[in-house]
Amino acid sequence: MKLYKFVAAWIVILIAVSACGAQTTANAADATYAYLQALASKDKDAVISLTCKESEEQAILEVDALMSVDAALKDVSCEQTGQEGDEVLVVCKGSLDLTYNDEIRAIELDKRTYSMKMEDGQWRVCSYK
């Protein structure tokens, strides 16, 4: 009986530890927001982890393009707006503000619709229109 309790306790611990390491982006809108945060902070590894495999090279180029400017998200919120096949569509409000030599250029996020796809058990940005 003691062995059973010991094994059961270890199984519960392993499940809890596995859950802690999982992405917290339970829906496509949260994953899109996390992608934008990673992009603004120029976190290349996080951007890649939130991007579909076929779009990773483009994501790296986008991060590299931001290296010479300051970037910040302003008043951003994202929501799912529809679905096309196996892709979920997400639109975000707010802006990605880019600053270079004290000049701010705001990229209005509501002009883009992000196509999100479930890949390896996680929502990922595949493209935007």
C-alpha cells in the first residue's frame, strides 16, 4: 500500500511539473499577444517558438529589422475574429510603437489579421494579412 501511494504521488508531481512547463497560450488570441510581446522585446527565441515552422525565417527577419529601434506595445488587446479551414483569425487593437532618433512611428495593429494554427499542441502565428 505504501508503494502504491508513493507511485501515485510521483505521478501527480510529474503531471504538475509538466503542466508548469507548458505554454500558457491556451487560445489563439493569447498566443498572438505573446508573439507581439516577444517581437517588441526582440526576443528571437520566443518569437520563433510562437511562429509556425514554415514562417520561422520571416519571423527572424522581423526581429532583426527591429534591432536598431526601440519597440513598445501600446494599449494592445487581441481577439479571435473568425476561422478559415484549420486556421484561426485574430485581430489586435493598439499599436507597436517604434522609436528611432526620438521619432515615433506607430504601427496600428488593427490593420493586420493574424492567421494562427495549432502546431505541436500550441497556437502559433503563421502569417498576417
